[in-house]
Amino acid sequence: MTRFTKELRQQIVKEFALRHNGVFNPTLFLEHVRETGPEHPAFEWFEWDQNKAALNYQIEQARSFARDLRVSFTVEEVGRSEPVRVRQAAMPLVLSPMEGRKDGGGYVLVNPDDPAHMIEHCQQAAIALRAWQNRYKSALLHAGGSPETLEEAIRQLEATKPQQLAAE
């Protein structure tokens, strides 16, 4: 099986788009790969067995079904010299723990009172923000924004590590 490095995928997409007036249309690309068959360098990337492909699509639909659901909860912050601060917060209703993903583990219902769930939530937020930053940093700079603020948020989220469970 071909190793689909980022560089190889970029080359394939760029060449296809250049042949189509600078446009990468996923539907046309898929049709082109299917018509070309195994000789196309991207052929092995796709699932061509219709039963498996349909199942993969249905699994993605099930993920989408739960993706945007949220659990709301109240956070009370108590300080010795400061008044109690109460705020409403929300997070995903379900999380897909990073450790279980390789084994095909599913989603777990979130418990905001469980430190492990909150740490997992922070770690996943850091990963998502890092991906967003890698993808859109140039747009942020173009708009006059500062990536340092986002980088600080990512560092704070990444600092939330499982070792903190032992301290709690």
C-alpha cells in the first residue's frame, strides 16, 4: 500500500486542481480516481467495497448525530478573600477518549465532576486549537490578529495533564 504522506497528497490534489481551472472538487476527484482505477496514485486511499463504504458513512452519521450535543453545568469558584463566583458552562455530551481510539473504543457520557473527563476535554481542546492554528494562522495574521493569545490558551490547555488527577 502506498504511504500517503502529506506531501504526496498535496501533490495529487494540486495537480488535479490545476487540470480543473484551479478547483478541487471532491466529487469530480473521486470519479476520476474510480475511473482511473488502481493505476491512480490515490486509489488505495479510498474504500471501494460499497458495503464497507456504506458502513463507514453510517458510522460518520452516528458520530454527527451526537457531535454537537452539550451538557450544561454550574461552576462555583470559591476564594478565601473573594466572593463566590458562579458561572454556567457547557461541554460536549460525549467524549471519545484518546486512549481508547486505537482499540476502536466508543464515546463516553461526560461527567463534569469527574477530573479525568475535564482533563480529557482540555487535552482535546488543545489538539483542536493547535489544528485550527496550523490551518488558519495566516488568516489570523492577515486580519491583524495575534497568534500569541491563541498559543497561550493552547499552552494552558496542554498543561492540564493526567498527573493532576493524583493531586486531586
